[in-house]
Amino acid sequence: MDHEDRSRAGSPGPRTLSLDVGGSGLKAAVLGPDGGIEGARLRIPTPSPAPPDVLLDSLAGLAAQLPAFDRIAAGFPGVIRSGHVLAAVNLGAQDAWRGFDITGALEQRLGKPARVLNDAEVQGLGVIEGRGLEMVVTLGTGFGTGLFLDGRPTPHLEIAHHPFRRGDTYEDQLGEKALKKAGAKKWNRRLLRAIETLRALTNFERLYLGGGNARAITFEPDADVTIVSNTAGILGGIALWRDEDLQNEDPPGRDRQGGERPGQEPG
């Protein structure tokens, strides 16, 4: 039995390579049709800086160590629109990322269809109940957010870079650097204030707190706030493929493989 046969020896259905791209760590696992992890769950440090070619090399290296897969789901730490990167502050090389076709690049490099969303939104797909207005906050290198209405992501807002307090942004006050500098006690007070500010701003019905630094939370959350496992970013990958409407919209003049559509002149 060869490598691909071994990877398929279980329940039938597509296998999903789930990639969780963080500012400090890259995680990868293959999910079976039922969402369970097949084989290992891998993590390596995120290169710094991580321009597109360097990041793709790292992700391809992780994929090569895992069982065979049929499709790719990736959570990316930045603003994604129609499969393209608008901003990726925490990866460095900002000019190289701006406008980059991350979905097409993953498909070309790994040879399978891909879907890419903001990392907080992918994590949210793994934990939300799918009713009402739900919000996800990821506490890691930065401060990620995602909003969902009846289980569907709303247009992404980079709340991390909005003013929060004392002239600083949410990420300035609640990112990993802030946790290390201010200490857990002050950081927790700031987080409580941020929750109340976001509650007033969005009127969420449920808030989920995740990411690697959620483990630093020391307060007892309110009944409408849930602390979730840091594995949600991986497990949300299968949910990204569950709903056809979550598929990235193709940019004008491009087909799913990144080529020109028939009748379109190359730009």
C-alpha cells in the first residue's frame, strides 16, 4: 500500500489540508471527511520576515510531511478579498504581500484547489454555533477579529488597527508584545475593557476568545463569552469547504486556476 492509499484507508470523502498561518507560528494538519485530524499536527516558527516566496516554501515543507489531501483551507493573518491579500502587517514584507494572489499561489504550489480567509474567521468557523451575531477574537502575535451573522462571515474589519485607548490600537495594547511588556495582570484588565467596548460596538450575542495567548486569561468570563481551544484554527479548515457560498469570489478576468477567463485579454 503506497502513501496515498494509506491516507485514504478510512471513511470516504475529501481530505483537507488545513493551514493556520500565524505571526509567530505555522500550523498544518490533514482533516478527514468528519473533521478529525489524520496523522500528525505540525507546527514550525513563522519566518521573519515572511514574504510570499518564503512563506510558500515553509507551507509546502509542512504539507510534504503530511498524508495526501484533496483540497486546501488556509487561515491567513491579514485582510483577504477575492483570494488576494490586501494587508498582512504581522508577516513583514508588506509591499510584497499587497495584492498577492495567495489562493492561486497555494493552488499552483500544492496542486490542489484552495480557499483562504482571515485566520480569525477560519478559527470562528470551527467554533461558532451559527445563530445570531457571533464574534471571534484571536489573541496571539496580534489581535484578530471576525464577525459572523447566522454562521456566515460578514465583511472583514481590521479592528486590530482601530484606536482603543490612550492613542494606541487594540493590537498595540493586547498583542503579544503588550502582554510581555505590561504583564498578565494589566493585560487582563485591558482585555476586559476591550470586551466591553466590542460589546457596545457590535452588540454580539456570543464572543469567543481564542489564540495562543488566551491561556493568559485569568478572569472568569461572562456567560456570553467563551474561551476556545487554540486548535480551532486548524479544525475550522473543513468548515471553510462546507458551504459553497464561502468560496472565494474570483477577481475579474481570472478563473479558479488563476488563468485568464475565455474572452478576456491579459492585463
